[in-house]
Amino acid sequence: PPLPKARLAVLLLVFLADALGMAVTLPFTPFLVRAHVTADHAVGYYSGCLAAAYVLGQAGVAPLWAALAERAGTKPVLLACLLLTSCCLLAFGAAPTLPLALVARFAQGLCSGNAVIAKGAVADLTDASNEDDAFVLIGVVFGAGACVGPLLGGALAEPSTKYAWTPALFDQYPYLLPCLAVAGFSLLVFVTVLCLEETSTNDPLDERQAMHQDEKARAASEDRPFAVDVRGLEVAVAAEDDAPRSLKALLRDRRCPLLPLLLSFLLCGFSVMAFQEVLPLYARASVKEGGLGLSTTGVGALQGLAGLATLVGVAHGPLSKPPGAYEAALLACGLFAYPLPALVAAYAPHWAFAAVAAAAEANAQLRSIAIDGVDVVFI
């Protein structure tokens, strides 16, 4: 069956708002930190603290948001997360001190449950015959956010030094405008979600609906009784009368690709975070210090290029996975986590653009392969 385009489009807007909220601060974070510290050597440390605060808050409460969505419904939790993250983003942009910026960034992470909740809503909207197409679109939207977010953050940060029309408010808060732009988009998405019908309910499906979904699932899986896409592992599809296995049982099963996939995501995340945090520091540093000496606009353009490579990788990654693609992606992510960043710093600028684009491409390829593998685990 075709995808429910209207409701899926609303959820994709939620993903885009989430991606923009994560990416918009990346280009100007080192500049914001430098305005609050007395020495250049402290910029990297406190920039890393701001990034860690967001991720720590997000990882700590994501399961709680998912549980709350099951009890209270998807729509109210989506609306709450959109509103709260917008407020936290504005607080970050207007933070008068570095500790308050750290608190605002941590609070934004705590409120960023939409990625988990919206994925569950997409799963409710789709079935085995079209869920792959839906999750590819999610990857494309996140890639678009990774491209547009840094461009916005770089172009709109410190507007009084770039644009004559800047109000006096942005002289006092030079990093508020990009946060305000993304918060405004999130509020538009908030209004759109108000029109979204609930995609999950506590009422069980009636017998006819259940039989119809079982028939579609069997039809979709008839052509692939075994899966061999991930690390060469062959995983048989579970029989209909098999009891669901616990997470501990899946992790202990050596034939199940769940643990390798989780480790792959860990390596992928390490590689991406290394570039997202180190690249603005390197691009901001003066040429005398070994950097590129770019402004916020230049840093945003450089990170936007990396996001564009991610977008291309996500769009084309699921189309073809030649033999050894998984292992090659792991190797590329490992190299781009370390030691290639040091080589980029030593031989930039002619290395910088190619290295960033290739790292983002490898990340996108790995992510698309790993997402396919997760489907195998829970068939």
C-alpha cells in the first residue's frame, strides 16, 4: 500500500525541526564560548562540554519520553517536546553567561524526545511493505537538517557585524537570531502537529485488521526468509509461534546482528561527533594558530557542505550495497574518527573539504546499512 503522505509529511517536519535544533548551534558555539572565556585554549574544552551536555540530556530521558507517549498519546508529547526545545534553544541563544548556556543546552537535550517518539509514530503508520521507504525519507530529512542548520547558524550569528538592518537586541545577544529562526520554524511545526491524527492507541486491533496486517507482513517477507546483509550473518526469520525474545537474549545470541549494529552506531556516532565539534574549532582558529581563520558564516558553509554529503549518502546509500560495504564503512568511520582529523589539521585547507565530505558520506552509508540490519533483528 502507498505511504500515508499527509500524516507522514507532518512527522517529517518534526524530524526536520529536531535536526535543525541540533545543527544550528554548531558553527557559532566556539565563538559564543570565546566571548565568555579569557584564553583561547579553553574554547575547545567548554565547546565540548556544551555538546556533551546536550547528548547527555537526550540519552538520559529518551526512553521516558517514549513511555510517556505510550500512556498519554503521541500528539501531546510531540507538542510538548517541540515547545520545550524551542524555549531551551532561545535560552541558549540569549544566555548571558557560560554556565547558563550549559544549563540551557542540557535542558534542550532533556526535552529532545521527538526523534524517538516520531519514529514510533512512523512505525505505526507503516507496515512491512513500505516501512523501508518511510525510514529512508527520515534519513533524507535529517540530512537536509544537517545541511541547512549550520548554514542558518553561521549566516545569522553575530548579525550586527554583517547586516545593516540588525535591531539593537542582537547587539546584546549576538547568537539569538539563528536560535530564534529555528524556534520559529518549530512553532510552525507545532501548529501543524495540532492537526495530526493520533497514530497509536491503546485499543487493540480488531480481528479483521490483525489478519490483514499479518497477510501483508507474510507477503513482504516471503522473498527473503534469510538475511545476509550485515557482517555476513545469516539470521532466519522467526516462526509465527515463536515467543518474543528479550533484549538480553538477543545480545547473547551470536547469530543475531544486534550487538555488532549497536557497536557500529557507537563508532559512527563517535566519528560524526568528532568532526562536528572539532571542525568549528579548527575553522575558527586563526591561520597563525594553524586554523582556517573563518567567520561564523564560513564555518557554517563548511559544515553545510558536510551535511550536503550526508544528504547525498542517505539518499543513495540504500540503493546499492556491494559486498564488503559494511566493513568498508566501519573502516572509513574509524579512520575519520582518528587519525585523519589530525592530518586534516596539518594539511588543510586543501584537505579539509574532501575529508569532511568523505567522512559524512561514510557515516551516511553506514547508517543506511545499519538501519536495514535492525529490521532483520526484529522480524
